Amino acid sequence: MYKANIYVTLKEGVLDPQGGAVKKSLHVLNYTGVTEVRIGKFIEVWLEAKDPETAKVELKEMSDKLLANPVIENYRVEMLEVE
């Protein structure tokens, strides 16, 4: 069995209104040193696959088709084998 941590972030230059709202709120709370906030997603996936290569291929397919929007988002997959 494999466990994957998938980190999804907006691509550079894509507007992040949620991040902007959080930045404004942080400034209201006197965290004025905050210059930028970008909001992303963290997804954990456990899957069974016959080998690590098959798991990597499946995780890439999952990310491209559903977990991330490749047009506006980047993603990074960290995978490890678990019992």
C-alpha cells in the first residue's frame, strides 16, 4: 500500500481572491509584514498498487483528471510505501 501527499497550488500569475482576503485580514490583525498569501489544497490518498511505478502513474492521472486543474494549478506528489 502507498500513501501520497498531494500539494496543489495556483500557478504564478493566477488571481487568488481567497489569498487576498486572508492577507487583508492578517493586516487588520496587525501582521503588516505579510506581503502575499496564496491558498492551496493538501490531499492525502492511500492506494494499493502492484509496484511504485504503477502507483505514480495512477496518482498523476488522478491529479490531472480530478484533484488539480492543470490549466491554473500546479501539483506535487510525495509518495511513500506504508503497511
